[in-house]
Amino acid sequence: MNDHQQTTSPRVISVSSGKGGVGKTFTSVHLAAHAAASGQKVLLIDADLGLANVDVMLGLNASRTMRNLLSGDATLNDLIIPCAHGFDVLPGGSGMYELTSLNVAEQQTILDGLREAGSAYDLILIDTAAGIGENVLYFASAAETALVVLTPDPTSLTDAYALIKVLSQQRDVRRFMVVINQTDEIEAHITFKRLLSVADRYLDVYLDFIGFIPRHACVRKAIQQQRLLNDSDAHVYPHLCKLFDHLLARPRNDSRSGGLQFFWEHSLAAGLNDDPDNSVDGHDNSGVQAHQAQHGTAS
């Protein structure tokens, strides 16, 4: 890391999905690279602390992980790795079951490290795990902005709704950005309207449709080659750049722009105050199911 200093708090965006395999980490990594290319100092946190794969996608060798931080063997600054695409990465820990559900003391340890290290950045991206596990709720509710990635697949749509429902009802997250992956413009708008109609009916949330990412073979090829898309990937890359420009141009959420300390401590308090009787099961998708029954569709 460099000695970059700033007078305002970094923008913090979590990137989450209700279902795995929908392109969440692909979106996180490319958004980080795009923001860095635009001149921002960016930290990408791999917060999938059981199946971390940001370092794999970027071809990084993470000799230390979040386990070292929590065991006291390393500071957070020791873990941060600069990558060739101009941004820094805080790796998670792959295959480490004990990291999949942090306790309050461990959450506080991460908060303490990020409170100091995070001030050196303009943008912090948190690539969470898929689903609605405790870590996901913690990291997503700690962000200024929650970005949800999904595909038109019916199960992805249903699980995205479940994620939004839990975050809104248990962690008081009310505004969400939405990106539809692996689709075209028409199908993306149809998918978003389905999500929006059921959210408007059952939840008190605001959904902001950022756009879609086209389906193309070059995406799969780039992932297999452990490289990011570039100008040679003409079918997707220019579209991706416009999408991220659109996202980053969105005004910051003034009601949640109090800096890392405010967010993370708010999230810790929310976790402590959770009422087990109000917990929402990962398959509690009553809103989507009611909507589907009403309209005679599974998607």
C-alpha cells in the first residue's frame, strides 16, 4: 500500500448474491480494476471466508489469510496484496470452515484493522460469500451500498429476493443496487421487473437497476485463463466499462456515509440484537413464491 491520504471516508460497496455461480466475484474483480484504472485507490476484500477465490481468479499467491489476522500472527496490513491491475486485495481463506461464521470478537478484530488500513482508500469493495449466512449479513450490512448480482435463472431470482429480504428485515438495509448477469437487455429488464414487483409488494426497500452483463464465451475463457477481460474481448468488455461507469457515478448514500467505523459498529450491534424468532431461513422465499403463483410463472 502507498501513503495515499484523503479527507473523506472511503466509499464501501458490498457485492453479494443469493446463489453461488452467478458471477459475483467476476463482477467484484472487474469493478475493482475499472475503478483503479479510473484513478481511485481501491481495496478488494475477499469476504468469502470459507471458499475464498479472488486470489485464484487474479493468480495471486496469498501466503497469509484472515486466519493469521484472527490468530494474532499478522496485522491486516500484512495481509494486503497489491495486484497487477492496480488495486489491493485482502485475501480470505479457502477451505477454512472455522472462518465461515465469525464471532463478535473476531468481527471486532477485523473492524479494528480496517479502521486503520481503510482510510488509505477511496473505494472498498467487499466480495461476500453467496447466500444469507452470518458473515454475509455482517459484511453486507457494514457497507454504504449493497450490490446484488443475479441471473435470470429462477433459483437465482428467488435466492436474490431472500437475500434482500433478510438484509432489509434483520439488518435494516433499505437500498440495493442490482446487476443482472449472463443475459441480454430484454431478459435483464424482465428479470428486474419480476424482482421489483415482488419486493415492492412485500418489502420496504428501494432497488436500483444498474444494468446487465452479456452472456458470451469470452467470459468463461477469461476465467479459465485466470485473466481479466480487456479490449480484445469486444463483445463484453466495452459494455462492462459502461456499466461500471454508471455504477460509480451513482451518488453516495448520505444516510450511510459515516465511514468504516460507523458501518462496522452498526453491523456488530445489529448482529448482537438479532432476534432468533425473526430469523429467515435460506429458503424462505414466500414473497417470490406468492408472486409466481399469482402470475403463473416460476421465474
